Amino acid sequence: MNDIMGIIFASDNETKLNELTLHRTTASLPFCGRYRFIDFTLSNFVNSQITNLGIITRNNYSSLTDHIRMGRDWDLNRKNGGIAVFPPYFSNSARSMNRGKIEALYSVLDFVQHAPEEYVVVTNSNIAANIDFESVFNYHMEKGADITMLTYTACPNTSRKVIVSEDMAGRVTDMRVTQTPSSTPAEIGLNIYLSRKDLLIDLITDSYERGYTDLEKHILQQKKDSLKIYGYHVDGYVGVIDDIKSYYHESMRILDTN
């Protein structure tokens, strides 16, 4: 899997996590005692032999850099590849910190362009799951997909969710962004995407120049008909932490031996 690089958003959903991320990123939030959320993401990449990684930070990221120590614990402190940590990016026009994932990705396009890999995985860091990216890549190639988005089944809460509908072949036919809770299980996007690197560069560049900020609304939702977007369902335990209630719930789930 040396033909895939990874981009990790260290700061996502802080506004819903309130005091938990007052002095740290989501990525460095403790979980299951000794672990941080970034541990799950980095382990999934390294176990899939993806070793060229960029981490996009937003604020309060000193605890994150202290924890990962340039990737020593994952054998990522290497000359070729390894971990690159990107500090907050400020827009020249707005004189403000990046307003969304599109601006954040635009700020690291030089890193992406100069990487030797042909494919890229973009992911949030608030996810605890065992993900085999080799299996995801094989699925992506088998389907001839432009973008493969990872999904799981759950009941939506009050945090922002991307609800996905697929046809029998797994191609995404509809998606909607919602914060409306429901007791009915739905297929929900995990905010993990695989695509060719050149496609991502083109999409981000075009969207940034148009003033777009929202990756899901302004790219995926708008281009679901023109691009071949497929859903890859993740089985097994999936814990997504996007508010204090879900942090408590997933912590209790881990402790439940049943």
C-alpha cells in the first residue's frame, strides 16, 4: 500500500465537545485510558502500510505533538514519508483561520502535490474503529470509483451527520447533511474518503477558488451525480465521538464485556 498517502484533520467537532477540547485537539483526546484518538487513526494507516501522513491542526495542538513525538511509536520517524504536522492556516483574504475542510486541504496542497503516492485518504480523527485500508483500496479499484466514502450504521444524534443512500452496487445515489436526531438506524458517512490524488487536487482547487468551504456539501453532495462515489461499509465496532454524550456512551460501550 505504498501508493497511498493520508491526510488527518486533528481538529473536528470541537464546538460539540466543549470543555473536553478546551486545551487540546480532538485527536489528542484521551480514550480507553491510555490511548488518544489519533492512536486509532495512525495504527489503521500503519497497519495498512500507509506511512506518508500529514496532520492538519487548527488550535491547541501542543498536546498532540507531545503525544505523537513525530511518530516514533508507529515507526514513522523516518527520512522518507513519516508524519508532517501542519500548523493553522490563515486565509490571506479573510485574515482568519481556515473556515472548513476545503480551505484546510487547500493549505496543504503543496505537500499533497509533491508526495510520490497516487492516491490519498482524507480522514477525521474522532473515530475509534479497525479499518483495513487495503480492503478499502481493493473495493475502490473493483468499483472503478472516483471517490470511496466509508460508512457505518447508527442512529443520528444532534451532531452533524452525512446520511447516505446507495444503490444495489454500492454507488451513492443521495446524501444529505443533517443535525436532526433519529431513533431509526441510517447509513452514515464516517468522514473518511479515498480518491486519486490528482482528482482531490482539482476538486479542492476549483472549490477554493469559488469560495466554497464545506467538503461534504460543496463537493460530495453537489457532485454525487457527475462523480462515481461509492460507499464502503465498515463492520464491527465503530465509535464516533462528536459530542460529550457520545464520548460518555462510547466509553461505557468499551467497558461493557457483553
